[in-house]
Amino acid sequence: MNRAQLYHNLTTVELNDKFNSLKQELFNLRFQHSTGQVKDTDQLRIVRKDIARVLTVIKEREASVSKNPGKVKAKAEKPAKAEKPAKKDGGGKK
């Protein structure tokens, strides 16, 4: 199971807890990195990407709840584009 699937299986409360712990871990890693104590700098990238994954799942859930409070629709329709107003004549150089 990859990390994204792992986060999709968590509840919203667990996701918020995971987000807070990852933010704390990132803070600690940045602090250690600035003092030269971090040997594995790749860990910073991994934690940042995990934070992005958690936020993505949270935002997906918020979007699905706000769009479809009762049930999920198959496909949302796009609103029609507004037409641009016609250009006015008479203001150009001659």
C-alpha cells in the first residue's frame, strides 16, 4: 500500500493529527538542518511531500462534501463561458 492510499484510509480527525505531527517533524528537521545535524537531507523532501499528500486528501474531502452533501454525482457540468464584449470603433490611430 503506497502512502497516498494510506492517507485515504484515515479518518478526518486522524488526518488532522497526522498533519500536525508532520508539520512538527518538518520544523524539527529544518532546525536540525540549519545547525548541521541532519545527515539524511532527503528526509526533508519526504516529509514535505507527505504534508502535501495529507492536505490533498483533506481538500478532496472538503470539496466532495461541499459539492455533494447528499450523494455523489457522476460528473459535474462546466458553466458556460461569458462572451467578450465587442470592440468599439473610433478610438484607434489614423
